[in-house]
Amino acid sequence: MGIVRIAVIMLLLDGISPKWAMSEDLDDASESALADTKGLLANPRARNAEIAKDPQAVQADQHLKSLGLSPESQEKAYELSSELLEKYVRKTGGDKTKLEGVTKELIRDPSSLEKDLTPAQREAIRKMSLELSSPAQP
């Protein structure tokens, strides 16, 4: 369940996603903002610079790093977060209030995320959870 919480935490990184949060539908500007945000999540240097601007984002990123995942798995967590972010932005039409409602529900019940995962996403999370449960290699 810890890795599911990672995805929820990543959705809470509002410090790196303000551009799309205010849009009510996915017009051209919103599509562009979503693409920019996804690009930011995919680019570690740009992402880290943006994270540094928001204490909540710093805290979430530090939590991710504290879990003991490999750097590759940490990047995969950001990739999954980007995919889920897009899914929820599209599902809510970019409506900030609806998106906040989805986020609150995921915080209240992280297991509810599973219904929105693709088989590939479930497998990636399963692999990360195995990494979390296996002892560190010397």
C-alpha cells in the first residue's frame, strides 16, 4: 500500500502543477499546460527546480526518496504520477474543485486508486512494492 501512497503524494505536488489546476476544460491552453506539467515531471532537473519552490513539494519528494527505492523506481513513481495526473485532469475536465475532490478521496482511501490503474501501472507498482519489501543489497 505504501507505493499507492506515493502516487497520491505526487498528485499533491501542487507546487509543480499550478498551470492546469485553474482550467475548467481542456482547451488548447489547458492541453498545453498539461503537456508542460507532464514534461516537468519527466525532467528531473526541471522538476527539482520547481519542487524547491514549494515546501509541500519538497516534503513529498523527500518522503519518496526516504522510502529506499532505487533512483530508477523513483523516476518510475514520477512517471506513474504523470500518467495518473493526466487521467484525473481529463476525467475532471480540469475543474479544480472536482480534482481536489478526487485528491481528497484518494487521501481518504488510497486503495480506490487501483480501479484507475492500467495493468502496466499495477505491475510497475507491484515491482516497486517488492523493492520496498526486500532487504537492501550490500
